Amino acid sequence: MALRFEQKQAIVAEVKEAAASALSAVLADYRGLTVSEMTELRAKARSSGVYLRVVRNTLAKRALEGTDFACLDEALVGPTMVAFSQEDPGSAARLINEYVKRYKSLEVKAISIDGVLFGPEEIARLARLPTRDEGLALLMSVMLAPVTQLARTFNEVPGKLVRTLAAVGEQKQADG
């Protein structure tokens, strides 16, 4: 089906807007996926905060011009699905990595974070990035550890005194 000029402009504007607010992008070749598999992938993407769209390469190139993801230009060859992480940098990579493992026909083409292009072999590493909440929890536990250890140390001084006095008291009772 041929797209009219206005439709093409709308697609470019929509993808450009998604790219402007995205933290990372993953390009994948979706050949071989069935309609039901693509529908499942799109539903999972919506619930994960990932913008997922199948876009013609020429339109994607125009949409990515002037954004951090312009480096993906070389990877826009053949059927392309674009996934932008909107909430945390690893969400698109986690989603695509999960489906790459499930469906062997889905292939990662390229990954970009902050204007840096990565190859498809980096998908697993990016997928292992913690979410924002996990990162904050990890940071809080690291910040809390020294304070907790200090409190235990301060608590140990009176505890040791009490144990020493109790031992002296038991010894005097045994002697006397």
C-alpha cells in the first residue's frame, strides 16, 4: 500500500518525537515473525514503556536525522523494527533480548545509547542493566551499609560492657 506524502510526514514526526525522548534504541530484523508473535511483542512493548514501530528505512533515516540515534543510519537495511526505551535505558534491550531467545527469526541489527553505536552482540549486556528502581535500591543499600556498620560498632561498646559486668557478677556469685 502506497503512503501519501502527509502520511509519511506524520510517521516521520511520530518517530522523531519518540527518538527525542528516548534513552536508547534497538533495531531488529523481524522477518519470519508471525502476526500473532508481532502482536504479542507490541503488547509487551506497550506495557514495558517501549515505543515499538515497523518503519520504512527511508522514513526512519529522516526521523533519526539530528537526534542521538543518527548513528543507526548504517544499520537501516532490510525490514526494520525500531524499539525506543522511554523509561530506562535497558527496557527495549530487555524486551528484544527476551523475544530473540524465544523466536530465532528475530535478529538484532544495532543498538544505540546516547549517540554511541553498539553491535548486536551487546544486547545481553544492555539487557542486564538495572531498571531505575533497581539502581536506586542498589545505591541506597551501598549508602546505608557504612551507617549500619557504624551503628553496630557503637552498639557493641555498651553491649561488651554489660557482658563483662555480667561475667564479673557471675564469677563473684560463684566465689562467694
